[in-house]
Amino acid sequence: MKFFFFLIPLAAVILGIINGKTSEVSEAVLTECTAAVTLAISLCGTICFWSGIMNIAEKSGLVAKLARLLSPLLKRLFRGIDCAGKAMGYILLNLVSNLLGLANAATPLGIKAMQELKAEEGATDTATDNMVIFTVMNTASLQLFPASVTAIRVNAGSNSPLDILPAVWIVSVVALTVSLITAKLLGRLLRRKKQSTKG
């Protein structure tokens, strides 16, 4: 990954020199760096607000109620995991963060969930089925309200920042469904292959 982060700007500079647009590349480097910092600062308010809401929801017991509500579904997805355990708690917080479109808030929760899953299942250097399912759900997450994207569209001057909602819902549902089905099928195939090898 570090190679690509080095290669992309290098390619931009080389192509700028070849096309005789060195001045445009230099201008873009200076202006876009400033724009990136401005955007990051402007997003801080949105992320802090929703992170605070998540913290309040956890301390008020709302998260525990959501866990009980979602436990039938989560039991089917995460087999053998304690629904009242720390791993399931962090999984739920991660899912709620992703539902609100808060990828930045979901990331540390996802890391904690993975650590708790590893401890609860006694995983070593190989991911368990539940760890794979959680990674899939975190990556192809369902989003009801894409807060971060909406904030970016507002800052970019969009008159209708929420007109992307139907597309976001459709794409996220399809992506999550296909990803979960694929992960479950591949998990079964691998288990059968291991059983046949042992037999």
C-alpha cells in the first residue's frame, strides 16, 4: 500500500512534465492540500456530534436495547458468540455507526470488536468465520444516513445533499447481501474441504 501512495503522486508529476503542465500540477498541489485540511476540519463537527450521540446511546442503555432487538439476527450471523459479551457490544456499536454513515467513528469500534472476537474465540493467526463475517459487514455496511458524505456535499455547495439517499440504500443493501452470502458459502466450502482432507 505504501508503494501505491508513493506511485500515484509520482505518476501525476511525471505526466504533468510530459504534457507540459508542470505549473498546473504545482498549483494543484498547493491549493488541494489547503482544501484537504479545510475539509477535514469542517468534518470534525459532524463526526464529533454523532460520536457524542453514540456515547450517549451507549451510556443510556439504548445500545443494550438495540442488542436485544437485533440479537436474533446477530445470533444467526455470529454463531457461538455471547450476545451479552464485549465482542457483540462492539459489533453492535460498529453496525450503528455504519448505519449512520460514520465510517471514522466505526473504525476504532471495529478494531475493538475484532480484538474481542479474537479473545473470545481464541483465534491465533487465522481469522475465524465470525471475524470474516464481521469484516464483510464492516466493509460493505448498510447505511441509512450517510452523515460523512452528506457533510462533504454540503461543504461542496450542494443544494440537495440528501438526494443520494435512494442510491445509497439500494447499493448498500445489495453489496451487504451479496458479500454475506459469498462469505457464508465460501466458509462452508472451506470447512467441507478441511473435513474431506482430514477424512
